[in-house]
Amino acid sequence: MKVLIQRVSHASVVVNGQCLGEITQGLLLFIGIEKQDNHAVLTRMAEKVLAYRIFNDDQGKMNLSVNDIDGGVLAISQFTLAAQTRKGLRPGFSEAAPPDQAKMLYENFLEELRARTKTVECGSFGADMKVSLLNDGPVTFLLEM
């Protein structure tokens, strides 16, 4: 499982002209589900994402989590994160979970997030999404399990 996290001032996702999710200060998550992922991986990743200390404290140090600042989470499925890119000029997707498995695990990941934090918004699995954001910093990390 790979999750690209971005600290944002605000973010939103639109599908077919309709805004499906929007947050103010918080985390924008791009989620790549791989074949070997399971519920235990999802649980550990949800805990890590929500506890990851990337927001500034009073001294300007990255010491606070999204839960510490009562921020929002916008979670977007993005199978391209599971791409193999080391060789050649075209990404390979043999490690990406098949769509049915990925959708189920993505939805389970959303449940894990919602059980641990107040505001979780999301896109639409497999849809052509338009994601807008104002990256704060910029601060971006790739978490892998």
C-alpha cells in the first residue's frame, strides 16, 4: 500500500461537475492499493497517516498530527501509485490490486479513517476526478507498507 500525503490549506474533488468532497486545513491522501494488501495493512496505514506529525506546533516544528489540529482528510483512490517505473518509458501495473479487490480495500481504508478521525471526505473509486488543492509548505510524503 502506498499513500501520498500532502499537507493542504484546502482541497476538493469534483466528478462530472459535482463536488464530492472538500476540506479546509488537513491532509489530501492519494491511495494506491497493491495485490498483497490486506485489512491489517489498511489498519496500520490509517493509524500512521492520522498520527503522522507534519503540522507545525507553536515553535514552527512539525510536531502535530492531523488529529492534533482537528483537520480534515480528503482520500482519493489512485491506482497509478502502484506502478512500476524503474525500467522503460511506460509504467507497469502488475503489482496493482485488481479493481474489485482495490475498491473493497479502499472502502475499508475509508472506514478505518472514519473510525479514528472526525472529518473524512472522499472521491469516487475509478472515476475521472478533478482534484484541486493548495499545498501548504509544500509538504508531501510517500508512506509505504
